[in-house]
Amino acid sequence: MELDIDFDKPAELKRYKFEYSRDNNNDGEPDGIYYKHNSSNKECLVEDKDYDGKFETITYYEEGELIRTEMDIDKDGKMDYRYWYKDGKVDRLEETLELEEEEEE
């Protein structure tokens, strides 16, 4: 299985090393993969929350504290939402979702 942790920035994966994975729905494929940063106390969890075989959510932690969650909800390989956290609560939201206009008939 190929995994691009930042979807369009393969270099991001090079800074993290595999720790372990989990299979929540017991289909034999990982639904969550944990990584640790090579030189810091950062960790990330890459998840396939809808069990379609594609990872669409990445959650970043630093020293065990939730820092940021990124989501690709339209499955185009680009992150559509980035939630930034402070003290465990959403502090800022970035939305980059580009909705396609429906063609008029």
C-alpha cells in the first residue's frame, strides 16, 4: 500500500517513521496508521474514517497535545479543511474546498 501522508508533499513522510497501525473494521487493511517524527516529539495519525481504502484525515500531535487535523472530504487528494487547536479546542479553521458548479441543462 502506498501512503502519501501529506497527499501532495511526499517529503512530509520522510520526516516521520511508522509506529503501528490499526484495523477497526477487521477487513485486513489498516484504517489508522501512527507515525512519529524522526527528530521531535511530534506524532501523526493518518485515518481512513469511511473505510473506503483511502486515507482522508491526518491528525497531528506535539508532546501528546492535539495540534491540527486535516481532512480531504471530496477525495481529490487535496486537504479541504484544516482545524488548528489550542488547549484542546478548535482555534482556527482553514477551508480550501472548491465546489464544482453544477452544469445547467
